[in-house]
Amino acid sequence: MTFPKGFLWGGALAANQAEGAYNIDGRGLVQTDVTTGGSVDSPRFVTYIDKDGNPGKAKSMGHNGQIPEGAKFAVLETEYYPNHQAVDFYHRYKEDIKLFAEMGYSILRLSISWARIFPNGDDKEPNQAGLDFYRSVFEECRKYNIEPLVSIWHFDTPLALEEKYGGWTNRKLIDFYVKYAETIFNEYTDLVKYWLTFNEINNTTMFLDMFGSAASDEAYQEGYQILHNQFVASAKTVQLGHKINPDFIIGNMICGITFYPGTCDPADILANQHKWESGIYYCGDVQAKGKYGTYAKRLWKEHNVVLDITEEDLQDLKNGTVDIYTFSYYMSNNITTHTDQEMVSGNFSTGAKNPYLTYSDWGWAHDPVGLQYYLEKIYDRYELPLMVVENGLGAFDKVEEDGSIHDDYRIDYHRAHISAMADAIDNGVNLIAYTTWGCIDIVSAGTGEMRKRYGFIYVDIDDEGHGSLDRTPKDSFYWYQKVIETNGAVL
Ligand code: BGP
């Protein structure tokens, strides 16, 4: 059970789920600002004003939502929006980073909100207050020798780009994104070395397949074109980053779910192979190998997809491959063609129930072996340094009379997953970092709930935004402090 010397231990946040301060210092609106909270079994909603001036709500996938023709996304007085305040990292980041340093972090993953830098996405000049804020955050990290690991995009495309250009279906977003990336690369070249282009870029394919029965050919056409435009933006950004600072280490970020066949029926084995191709390899191959996999043609044909791809795009993909492969891991799913199987579903987890595993209150499997399996499989495929940049257990936490929080269930979850990572390293995997998801309690992306807590630090705020926002270390805080101090030797 050995972690290499210099292994980077830390935690992860996202701007839209932690910062709050959604409408101050020049920040523009993003999707989650007009998205209400949901619950474990009901989706979030986006709110809008329709062309006749009437307010409305449309089901959201947690990061986007389809509103009626001519309607405009809008913040409605009648609704509560969990991401407006989140946990107010915007004003409390110094206190929080100090706590992360107390745990012994050597790396902190966070994201820059595009709409703090370019409020409308297509602005000529950047918003200086936004540039100043993140400079101060990164300087605070450096004060404690914590490496920032910066996600350029974590679901939060400026809303104005969605409304004016149709979002990522429009190739114009490639240039807006590259200009945004160039601005922050130049601005923070002295403070930030590690960058990730798109958070969980493969969610688009996961959502299409997860709601496969509902996803029309048009949805696949739109989804695969969005992805192609994001692949080109990512590849251009990697090339640009290396020009601006040859020391930059730039990665992709994949939502890593380990898929197993639900039975030994050969049909399930093949369905599972195809799930790995559409859900995991489709994006990973383009960003790590620089080209679409051969199976892409099958996927496009199956859904009558014809993509707008130019020769220049293919050159960019080839020249803009990532330096590291990073991914989130929470659970495994079982893929089966046998509809009589007992199904499990939680927010964004579907599939046949695995009789050998237990599940969280949100229907996510506890499967540390699945993490070792994923690490060894993906390292063998790409032979790039790997980072696990999200891993955690969303759970209900109880504050005891004396204010303590005994989250043994979270310690058990992380202990098992860290042990699985050590086994993968012992088997030759070049794993260089681990950032737990939600190092501090933050808003759930999928449901908008605060009660789905991941943090090693408790934040006093509930699903309706009531609370002091005070921070309290949980038992897991002190456990993780020991893990880091001993470089993973003491679990
Ligand atoms: C991933 C996102 C994170 C985080 C995590 C946990 O999809 O990259 O932003 O939210 O999932 O999911 P949730 O917050 O829905 O519990």
C-alpha cells in the first residue's frame, strides 16, 4: 500500500456550487443561477419568462434545461435558488483555504466562473474584479504551498451565450472559450500550473444514453455536435497553453463510472462493451489519443448523426491531446439487456442493482474495486499520468449536541477507495493526485440540495438557505489529516 513521494493530496470544489455571490462584482448569469433545487428523486428546474411575459419552469438535467421557443431564462422572485449563495466561498475563501491547509493539502481543485471573467461570454474586455478575485484565491493557496488545479469550465457557460448563440451547438463558442482560456492562462501563468479544460465532458453522452429511450436522433445530433465543438475548444486550448507556458500541465476530466455486464449473457457483455465506448472511451479517446475511436462511426450511424467536422478540426484534435487524464469516480453501474433485473436508480445513476454492493441514500453504489478496475483499465489504454479529481460520499450528516459530526460512513468510503488506489499503484498505475469531492459541504449539482453532504467540513446551511454558514470540521477532517501526514500509509 504505497503512494509515491510527492503524491498530491487534496480536495475539489466548483465555482457555481461553492462561491455564491452570483450577482456581485460584475459577474454574469450562468445556468445554475436560474436553476431551482430538486431532490433525490426529482430533477432541478430552470426558470424563465415566456414570450408573453409569463413565468415558467422547465425540467433541468442539473446543468441545462429546454425552455419554450422565445422564452428567456430568468430569476423569479417566487423561487429559491441554492446556487445564489451556495456556501459563500466568494467571501470566506481565506478561512476555507486555511482549513484545507490544516488538513495538509498539497493540491486544491477549484473552477473559475467564466461569467466572472467575461460576464456575457462575448465581451471585448475581461471583468477586472473577476480577475482580481481569482488572483487573490490562488495567492492564498500559494501561501500554504497548495497547488491550484483549475477547471476552466465546470458546467457554467455564461447564460448570454446560450441565449444569443444557442450555447455549444454553435461553433462560435469555440473562439469565445479559447479567448477566455487565453485570458486566464496569461493572467495566472505565475500562480497556476495545472489546468483542466472541461469538467465531466462525457456527461453529454451519459445523459443521452441514460435517458436513451427519450433521446431522439435530434438530441444525439445536438449532443455529439456540442461535444465536437468542445473537443476542438479543448484541443486548441491545450496547444495555446503550452505556447503561453511550456510548464503548464493540462488535462481532460471524465465522469468515470465503471460499467459491468449485468449477467454473463453474451448480449450483456456486448452491451457493456458498447457502454464503455459511448460513455467513457468516446471522449477520452479524442482528448487523449487525438482522434475519434472507430466505434464512433457506429454511434453516429445508429442515431443518424452527421457532424460538422473540418480537416482543421481533425488537425487540432491530433495536436491538442492532453498531458494528463483526470476523472471523477463515485460508483459503478450494471448494464443489462434483461429487463427482469431489479433496477437501481438515484440521481444520475441507473442500471441493474448489483447484489454484491451496497448503495448510498441517493442510489450510488459503493464500489472501491470499481475504482481500481477503472484505474488499471484506463492507464493501460492511454498510458498517461492519472488524477482522481472527484471521489466522495454524498450523505445525510448529523450534528451532535456538542457540535461534533461523526461521519464514520464517509471515512469508511474514502478509506476503501484510497486503498483501491494504492493497489492500482502497486500494479503499475501512474496515479499522481487525489482530490476528494466537496472538501467542504457545497450545493449538489444533480439535485441542488445542501443535505447531500460530501465535505470533511460541515457548513451550517440547509436546503432553503437558512443557517449561519459557520464551518465545523467533521471526524473525517482529522482522519484525512492523518492520511495526508503519512502519505496514505495510515488509513
Ligand atoms: C459531478 C460533478 C460535481 C459534483 C459531483 C457530485 O458530476 O462534477 O460538480 O456535483 O458530481 O454530484 P452531486 O453534486 O449531484 O451529488
